[in-house]
Amino acid sequence: MSQKQPKAARPYINPYLGGALLGIVLFLAYVLTGAGLGASGAIEHVDIAVVDAVAPSHVDRVAYLAEKAGGDRNPLLTPPVFMLAGTVLGGFLSGLFGRRVKVELRKGPRISGGTRVALALLGGAIMGFGARMARGCTSGQALSGGALLSVGSWAFMFAVFAGAYALAWFLRRVWN
Amino acid sequence: MLPLNLAESLGGWAPYAASMLVGIGFGAVLEQSGFGDSRKLAAQFYLKDLTVLKVMFTAIVVAAALMALFSALGLVDMQRVFVPPTFLVPGIVGGLVMGVGFIVGGFCPGTSVVSASTLKLDGILFALGVAVGIGVFGETVHLFEDFWYSSSLGRFVLPELLGLPTGGVVLAVVLMALGMFVAAEVAEAVIGRSEPMRLRTWLPRRGVRLAASGALVALAAATLVIGDPTPEERWERVSAEAGAALTGRDAFVDPREVAELAEDTSVYTRFIDVRSETDYNLFHLYGAVRRPVSELSDPAFLRELGGVPTNTVIFVVSNDETEATEGWKRLVAHGVPNVYIVEGGMNGWLKRFAPPPCLATPIPDWQSREDEELAFVFRLAVGDCCNTARPEPPGKKLPGDCFLAVNPGANAQSATRAAEARPEEFPHKVKLRKKAAVKGGCG
């Protein structure tokens, strides 16, 4: 335990600067890898790798899973998984720099830690299901497809905002 | 030309390394922007802190403007960039579901990963929840598979939907985003910090912002001025590489090989007939679609070709080779893979697989006819309703007893003939090139 008071976190960067940098990262993703950014696809591959390790025959039987990890196919040996690893590393390094790496539970002031834990799990599960339904998450569909002007990505993006705003009022106690 | 083919130039490991580097940038930028904090993200939906909107739309317009400009300048081949295919209704339903997940849990998948990387417990739990949700989807998708594959529009972009040049759409998106940023500043001031609404807060006050906004508008305007490349310009850009297939005649396929492939169950064949309607009606290859060269750049048609199975071979055919070569150039310039030309055209075909004389006869002045003139006189229009349109490939051999089994009506004589047929050798040229299976991180 350190005796001296930990230094306060550095402030976040200007959102427009962050956005411009993100746009440049996205552009580099296109020209270096031929595809945009993403996370949910890689999480799925990790998911399937776990199932494949526990019950390989199940993976071979379900068409949706077999496509990614059937037989000898290694679901982890795919660029998105490496991108996910990079995202974790980049986030961690940036967090170190910003003095934000800290075990904590972020929640609204009016809910208990238990409620926040349950909502995080529930929200994640809903999000994961929706992300596969939409064939991409906010980064893969909205951001990457949106910048390439894909019609489906723009429709998707407005749907995400619509869904969240529609429910925001009912959950105001959770966050405020 | 971009995107780089790292696997080819540096080796198989390079795409993974590149993805990892991009990922590091992605994670770092998200974290620096505050996307690792669920409360900051959720504040977006109470209009107190619109960081999410600002970061996302800035990123979209910056990347869109850069990509559109690079594409207009011929530096990026958009055909080789993965554009998420549109499945409209599942996309919208999935988006609504994700919106619910966002406000309940406070993250989207990417941001939860970043949050988890800085050891935020809610981020770690959310990411675990995402893994569970994805798993549930994988196990249950067979129950609603028809829905999941419904309203498929393939690779479909806004310029096609709106009928506008890419530069115009990018300019509109940039202007829309700038408008949203002004609105976001107002919302943050009035709702977030309870400041009185003043005109001063509406507009960017600092020179940097004005300059950056101006630069974006200028990028988009430049793209609009340069315009989308014409088919001829597209061909110019790829001619150095693709032209060799014409001069080396690798793109021209012997009719016998074409006939073989048409019967081959392991590949799909498509015939694009670029001739006049009259000639097409008189006779065309089995299943051929007629489409004049000028209509080959039609976005809807290219989208259709983009959606064919990867083991599809496309043949362009005209009466001779001149028109078909023009058509071939167009399709190749648009990045359509596995396109070939029927060697000798329709005339060569009819010579090889001669129609019965009662149906068609060669014109007498065969030698002196003009280029692209049909060299046969048909007594009636048969379309593709004769064996010549779908001949038995010369190399096809069935053992005698098997031939009888599949053709119960055939007599023993033809069975022997089929068994004994010794086809002459001819060069095979079609090499099925699978499209690089580039998929988005979420694909």
C-alpha cells in the first residue's frame, strides 16, 4: 500500500479530438486490413472457443457454430480476435496513462451495487443478443458501416439511439 | 493500391499484427475519450453529456470523408473493403434490442471491453453478459433463421439509395453532423449545466473548431468535385494488372471448357450476353441474361453479381470477341471476380457445337462479314431451346452401364459412343479465385 495519496485521474480528451482520432484509426483499419473496427464478433469467437473446448461435438452439430469452429478450425485464429486483444491492451495502456486503472464499480448514486451488477449482466446479455441479430455492434455496424455509407448501418444506428432514448426515461433512477 | 494486401506482401502473420495494432489504437482512443465509464456513456441518453454522439459522429464523418476522397482519387479500391451487408429488418430490430441493452447496462460491446481493461467491475460483468447473449443467440438462431436472413439487400450504400454521387452524400453527412454538434453543445449547456440559452453557446467559438469543420467540408466538397470515377477511369486504374489477361488471352475460354463448366456441379456459371435483342432472341447460351455493355455498370446489377456464391464463374459473350471484351473490362473494373470471355464468341460457339442445318446455317460470305455480325442464319428464333445452347461437354464420359442407367431411353449404340468418345485436348484457363474473405470485426 502506497502511503501517498494517489494522483487524480487526468481529464478525458476533447470529444471532437477523440472522434477525429477514432476516425483516423478507422481509416487505418480500412486501408491496412480491408475492414473496419469491431468487438462483438471477436467476443463471439472467444465464446465459441470456450464451447469448443468443453463440448466440441456440440459445435460441430450446430450449423451457426460449426461455420466458425467446426472440426479442426481454430475460432481464435482470426483478425478480429487479435483486434480485441489490441483493444484490451490499448485501453489498459491509455488507462494507465490517464491514472484510471482502478478496481471499481461505476453506478448511479441511487442504486445499490447488487442492482448495478445485475443490470450490467442483463444489459450485456441483451446487447450481445442484439449485436448478433444486427450482425454487428455499435463499432462494427454503426461506426464502420456508417463511414462507408452502408444503408443498413445507418438504419441500425438510428434504431440503437431510438431504443435507448425510448427506455431512458423509465430507467432514469438507475443513472441519475 | 489500398487496402494493402499484407498477407501477400509480408506473410500470413501480418494481418493479425495489423489488426492488433489497429485494436490498440481503437482501445486507447475510446479510453481517452471517456468511453470506459458507463455513467458518462449513459449520460448521453439524458442529454447531459453528449460525448458519445460527438465522438461517434466525428469519427464517422472523418473516416467517411477520407475514404470517399481516397476512393475518388483512385487510391483505395472500395470493392476490396468490407461493407457490412444490409439486412434491413433484422438490423433495425437488433438495433432496438441493443438500444435497450445500452441503457440497461451502460455500455456497448466495444466500450465494455475498454472499461474492463481498466478494471471497472461493471465493464467486466457487462462483457461477460455480452458473451452470454451471443452464446444464446448462437444456440437459438435456428428458431428464427428465416427472419435473420430476411430483407437482404446485400452491399447497399446511401449513394445508391439516394441516387447521388458519393461526394454529395458525404457532404450532406458532414453538414448534418456539424448541425448535430451545435445542437449537442446547446443541450449540454442548457440541460447538463443548466445555463440559460444564449446564442453565443450555439456556435463554435474557437478558431480550431471552425478550421476543423471547414477542413471537413472542404474534403467532402473536393470529393464531390472530383466525382465518382467513370467506368473508363475505373478500367484505367486496373488495366496495368488486368490487361495482361487480355494480351495473354488468359481471359478467353475455349467453348469446350465453358460447356464443361456449365455441367460441372461444383461451380455455378453465369452467362452475360451483351448482344442486340434480335440476336439474343435468335439464339443464346442456356440461361444467359442479356445486358448491353452500357448497362453493366448499373449498381443494382453489380450488387446482384456481388452477391453470387464465391464459386461462380461469369462468362461474357458477344457474336465475336470485341463487344464481350468491352463488357469484360467493365466488370473487371468494378471488381467482379472470376469473369471470362467465351473464346470466339457466339460465332465460335456455333462453329464448335454446330446447330442442325434445318435450324441454322453459316452465312455464305463467312470470311468477309463484319466484326460482331452473327455468322449464322437462323430459320426461327430458338432462344436457348436447343442442344447447341447447352451441349454435352466433349470431355464428359460415362461408363456404358451408368449411361444407360441415367438415360433409360438411350440405346446401346449411343452408350458405346459416349464411352468411347476421345476428346481432343484443349487448354483449360478458368481459375476460380475466391474473394478474400474479409469480414468486419463484428461479422
